[in-house]
Amino acid sequence: MTATIEPEVRMGKRARAKEANRKAILEAARVVFARIGYEATNIRDIIRETDLASGTFYNYFKSKEEVFEALANDSVARFRPLLQKVREEAKDLESYLYAAFSAYFTFLAEENDDAIQGGAPHMSLIGVRVDTPEMQTVSEEIAADLEIVMDKVGLGKLDIDYITAAAIGMAREMGDHMLQRRPVDPKGATEFAAKFTLAGIEELAKSSH
Amino acid sequence: MTATIEPEVRMGKRARAKEANRKAILEAARVVFARIGYEATNIRDIIRETDLASGTFYNYFKSKEEVFEALANDSVARFRPLLQKVREEAKDLESYLYAAFSAYFTFLAEENDDAIQGGAPHMSLIGVRVDTPEMQTVSEEIAADLEIVMDKVGLGKLDIDYITAAAIGMAREMGDHMLQRRPVDPKGATEFAAKFTLAGIEELAKSSH
Amino acid sequence: MTATIEPEVRMGKRARAKEANRKAILEAARVVFARIGYEATNIRDIIRETDLASGTFYNYFKSKEEVFEALANDSVARFRPLLQKVREEAKDLESYLYAAFSAYFTFLAEENDDAIQGGAPHMSLIGVRVDTPEMQTVSEEIAADLEIVMDKVGLGKLDIDYITAAAIGMAREMGDHMLQRRPVDPKGATEFAAKFTLAGIEELAKSSH
Amino acid sequence: MTATIEPEVRMGKRARAKEANRKAILEAARVVFARIGYEATNIRDIIRETDLASGTFYNYFKSKEEVFEALANDSVARFRPLLQKVREEAKDLESYLYAAFSAYFTFLAEENDDAIQGGAPHMSLIGVRVDTPEMQTVSEEIAADLEIVMDKVGLGKLDIDYITAAAIGMAREMGDHMLQRRPVDPKGATEFAAKFTLAGIEELAKSSH
DNA sequence: CATGAATGAGCATTCATTCAT
DNA sequence: GATGAATGAATGCTCATTCAT
């Protein structure tokens, strides 16, 4: 019986080093963006955080923007499946909201774990205050989800665009605050946001007939 | 009887020119910040927008940060009276929320009038969310107020930090959407946000004892 | 009676300094191009030759190409009047050829005087081995001139394009060699080239009927 | 009797691959030099034109200069027999000049055949005249030959340096023009140049005693 | 005070060269 | 001997800041 060989193991040393360097740059970028902010960051800051030489950066990315994009894509790629699961398992509006906020706040907390350990003064950029096309996609997915769910429970006539905006804005801003607190408490934030949003929606529903 | 003398009249020619230059720089900075975002703006961009020489900038401000500060202070100076009135006239949480959201959305609509006309993207060049000095300051003012009001109406035991975060996040995100709609409708946004927030807070109050 | 005031004198100190800096950069560029060749020259080499700072270069020129262009334009602008005079004063083919070669070799010697003093190992680029649009214009002027002159003396049926090419090629290549010799002797080169060319043309004329 | 063994056949597989790589690099360099000029070419440009890796370049050449040299030597190797024949068969100055110019213009036309087909600009990208290794070497060979021949026919007292310069300059400049004409006509150019040069030299000889 | 040219530190980017695989 | 990623010195260029006029 032949052992299953993992892709990483199949790669030569060179390929593995390449992969590792790419990851090192991405990770360094994530840390530096969190520490001093995206705009203030320059490429030297990023490579200084690795043990690579300056020219090496350009073997992997053309610009700061491209690292950012990669980081954002990565975040979204990891977040989307969670959202998918939420969507499938939601029974009603309440369970959807709880699950969605929980997914978001938990993801955010995990995503920023390193930054938090390192005492990053700048709040997380990736995934929070950033509108990449991908992030917008996630927003739109949530909006679509909400529309479906709300339709199903007979609330389709409400202003879903504003409701989504309210929920997303709430999540973003609360996310920043959540990350400032110790201990970081995604559960509490979820409880708060879900309850708050649910009440808001119900109130709007009541006054709309 | 001493005649009331307007500040401008009291000033000499020199002082008036000085004041005008200061204003020109501030206005230029406001325009450029709105156009390309605070971080992306450099001092040359600002003075290029005026008919002044680069050195002149330093007679008035030490840095981009200082202009930002001044612009923010200016916003506060213009916004504070409105907020003062809101605070004074608010009888309860409901009336405060309505008035505060109304002040915010109206301010936002007016503040972005030029930008909308000029087709300025206002924020999010590519990806990074930019807060103009105005918005940042206004948000902070409201946060402070909200805390006071909630305390006064006996809701001080709630998680006021999260509540203000929720309200501000909601306002910010909804603000973007409001500015996209035609006609721009601060009244509608106010109605929506106030009702939503009030219901949220009441729900939290209910479940907290 | 008011003294005639020279433009230079009318300029303020600032304007004069500006003019001087521009000239300093051009002169430095000419020297460095001659010393190490156009392609090998970088902008730091040029400014190092002046007592200016690196950034100052960009107050005057956008690139190495632009300095080159300015230098070339300058050369042409100073050469064209000489050619004009040659054209007007030429009585026949012989006198035209002598005058034109003389103008060229003399101009070349003067142009490269500094470079020669400095022991420049690289032969002159400006005006010799370079085809700027302007240099081409000069070539075309010479070609047109030759055509007119040759027509006048009844040699219009010859291959004037090749004759011009031959004369210009000869001048270019001989120019390089002339600059290597000590003393630099434009008279000798002129004598040689004119005689040579004249004989060549006459031979062609003879065998063309 | 030993069979004549071709070099290629004598080599092992390894050596043949080696030879092929060397040739690939040389050919790539020739193409790129012709396309963008020697100075503007960098090593990456050359290896990109092959299917070899960058490091491989250094197994064959130490620098761009060395490739140039090799290319030039190659040209010489191909051109020298022609020139050898010219030298041997020349009975007098006239026949030498005809044969030499013919060799040069023919070689030039053939050498530029690909470039003409491929629409390569060959030289003068913008402004700076570029000599391919081939041309430079050929010129030098002819110069050396001419000196010998002139000496042999008793014209050694003339200014041979200037004469060769004149002949070479003429050939170069006329070569450009020849390549522009259709059809490309080395014969015509040869006739013109030889006649012209011969007359020039004779005139100089006459006036030198 | 206004001016705007000079400054030079700082950043992005390229590229010849090396070397582990 | 081939590979191609890593290296880091070198270069082009920007921009906040100063200062003589």
C-alpha cells in the first residue's frame, strides 16, 4: 500500500521555499498593514518584516496593491464557505442573523489574532474597513441572502438595501470595538448585534403596514 | 455707544489677506481630500489647488495632519450648534435619536453636495475607506452625546460603547447608500435609522434585567 | 542717454541662478556624454558633475533624453546659421564644398573643445554619431543645398542622395578621427574632404554620359 | 586513410547540446542587438529570446560585451574568407576597391535580410546610432586591408587614416540609404562608392607631390 | 509675508550575478 | 551542466521642507 503523498511533500525543496516565501510576504504585509495602516506601509516595511531581500518582493507581487488584493482575496475565499454554511443551515431570520454575525465576528477575531498578540495599534484593515471588489461581493452575497430570508418570512416589502447596510455597518464598526476589548469576545458581539438587528427589523415590519 | 465691528473690518489689509490664504488652503485641502482621500493626498496636491506658492503652506500649517485637524475643528464648529440644539431639545431617547440622525444625514448630504456635483468619488478610491475630517469628527461628537443621553434616561448600564458603535456604523454605511440614491433623501434615512436603533436599544434594555 | 540694459542684467538674482543652473546641467551632461557615452550615462553622473542636488535635475529636465534633446537642439540652432551663410556665399560647387566642410569641422572642433581638454576618451556624441530629428534636418538641408548647387552647375542628373550620403558619412567618420589627432586640425580635414568629394563628383559626372 | 570527421559528429551528445546553447544565445543576441541596439540590450533580453534559463547564460559568456565579441568574431570568421579572396585577387587599387565595397555592401544586404523582413529598425532607435558587432568588425578589417593595399601600390605617403575613414564613413552612410531603397542594390552602391573613392584618392595623390 | 527653486532623504524598481537544487 | 529564485547594489524619481530673494 502506497502512502498518500501530500502536495507539499510532492514539491521539491525549491517549490516549497517559493511557497513559504510567498506566505511570508503575505503574512508580513498583514502584520504591517495592521500595525501602521495600509497607506503608511511601504514595500520596504513589508520585506523588512521578512528575512528576504528587497528584490525578492517583486518575484511575487508587482506592488503593494497586489499584496493587498491577494490578502483580501484570501480572506474572502476563507470567509465565503462559512457564509455558505450559514445560508444552508438557517431556518428563520433569527437563526440566520445569529449565524451570520457569529461567522463574521469569529472570523474577524481569528483573522486578527496575530495582530492582537503583537499589540497592533491600528485596527485590522483586511476584512474590516476595506472595500475590495471581493469584499463588496461578500456584502452583496449577504444582501442577497437577507433578501431571500426576509422574503421567506414575509418581510420582503421592507427596505432591504438599508437593512443590509445597517447590518453591515454595525458589524464593521462593532468589529473594530470588539477587537479593542480584552478578552476579544465574538460571542458577546454576536448576541448584541443579532438581538439589535432583529428588533430593528421587527419594528420596521410592524410600522410598515 | 460702541458700534459692533465685524472681525473682518477690524483687521488690516495684511490680516485679511492672511485669513484668505488660510481659508484657501483649507478649502483646497477639503476638495482634494474628498477627491483622492486623505492618505493619498500630499501637500503639493493641496497647494496646487490654490494659487499660492508651496512655501506659503508652511506659514499656516506644519503638516497635512494639521490641516486635517483644522478642517475637523471647523466642522465641529459648524456642527456643534446643531448638535447642541439637538441635545437641548431632546426630551427622551427617541427624540434625540431622530434629531441626531437627522442632523447627521442632512449634514452628510450638504457636505457632499459639491462632491456629488463634481462627480468626486468621495471615498474608497480603490479599496481603502477614507474618512474625511468632517465625518470623523461628527461621528465622535455623536458618540459622546449618545453616551450622555443614554445615561440620563437610565440606560447607562447597557453596553453603550457597542450601541454607539452600532449607531455610527449604521449611519456610515447607510450614508453611503443614501448618497447613491436619487433623490438624496436624508429624511427617509433618518426615519429608518432612528426607528431601527430605538427598537434595538429597547430590546437590549428589556433583556438586561 | 539711458544705458542699454542687457536681458541678463534685467533678471533678478533668482532668474539668473536658474539660467546658470540650467546651463550647468547642460554643460555637465555634454561633458559626461563625451566621457562615458550617452547610454552609459545616468542622471546621477550628470548632477555629480555639477554642484547641484539630485532633485534639482528634475526642475529642469524630465529625463536624460530631454537633456540630450536640448543639447542637440542647441547644437543645431548654432550650426544652422553657419550653414545659411555658406549657402548664400557659395559661388560654385567647389566653394560650396569647401565652405560646408569647413563649417562642419570647425564647428565640431569648437563644440568638443572642453571634452578634448578633459581628455575625453569617448568621441563626441552630440553632433557626430547621433541622429536626432534636428540632425536629420541639417542633413536634409545639406542635401537640398547640394541638389541646388549641383543643378546650377549642370550635374543634376547624378545620384544626389548617394552623393550627400557619401559626403555626410565622410564628414562624420573623418570628424571622429580629426578629434583624435593633436593638434585638432579642421583646416586639414576640410582640405582633404573637399578635394576628395569634388574629385569623386567630377568622376561620376564624367562617366554618366 | 582517415575519414574526414565533421566537428559535430566528433562531439558527444553533451557537447552538442552545449554547442547548441551557445549558438542559441548568440543568435538571440544578434536579433536583440538588431532590434533595440547594443547599449539598450540587457542580458535578460537576450536569454528571454532563448528557451534557456538566466543562469545558463553565465556558463557561456561572462557579460554582454563577451557576446558582442563572439558575435563580432563570428562575423569576421565569415567575412574574412571573402576579404581574403578580395585581397588576393586584387591587381591594383581599383580592383581592390571594387571588390571590397562589393563585399561590404553584399554582406550588409544579406546580414540585414532578416531584419528587413522582420521590420526591425536595425539601428537608430531614437537618436543614437548603433553599430552591430558585425558592422564594426567588418569596418575594422577593411581599414586594415586598405592600409596594406595602399602601401603596396605606392600610395603609403597619403593620409591613409583619413582615406579609410572617408571610405568607411561613405560605406556606412551609403549603406543606410542602400537598405532603404527597393530593390536593395549592392551592385549600384559598389559602383558608385568605388568610382567615387578612386577618384578622390587619385586627386589626393596628384596634389601631394 | 509670499515666492518658488534647491535640497536630499526616501521609496519603487530593475537587473547582473550567484548558488542551492 | 541547467535551472530559476534570491540577492542587493544601483538608479530613477518624488516630495516635504528650507531659505534667499
